[in-house]
Amino acid sequence: MSFLTSLNVAEAREELQTLTCAQIEYKTAAKWAARAYAAMELYRSTGDLKWLALASEFGSEALEHAAAAGDGHADAMRAELYATGARL
């Protein structure tokens, strides 16, 4: 599958027309945070270190996007990610 054919341009256009940039960043941060949490769950259930590494990487992505959203979102998300162990 081509990268370009996997893009959902209609969804992106709707987001740009209905959300602020900060809201888009926070929505993106939440998606990365969910991935971090899921990866940590997989690590805990399998012991496979690849999931631990991905939990850390995905947690970092979540924090970057939350910081871009502003208004203290990164601090709140950091606390939650540290509490779950998804951000090492």
C-alpha cells in the first residue's frame, strides 16, 4: 500500500476547519499516549522488551504534542504517563 493512498485528507480537512491547532495537537498527543499505554500493557503481559522500548518512544511523542498544545497539557500528560510506567 502506498503511503499517499493511506492518507485521510477529508478527515484532515475537517479537523483543520473545525479545531484549533492546539486541539489538533492535544488530539494527536492523546493518540500517542494511548499507544504508549497499550505498549506498556503488552510489555507487562509478554515481557518482550520491544514493547517497553515502544512505550517509552510513544510516551515521548505524546509529551511533544501535548507541549505543542500548550496550557499545561504536557505536565498533566507527563504525570499520567509516569503513573502508568509508559514514559520511562
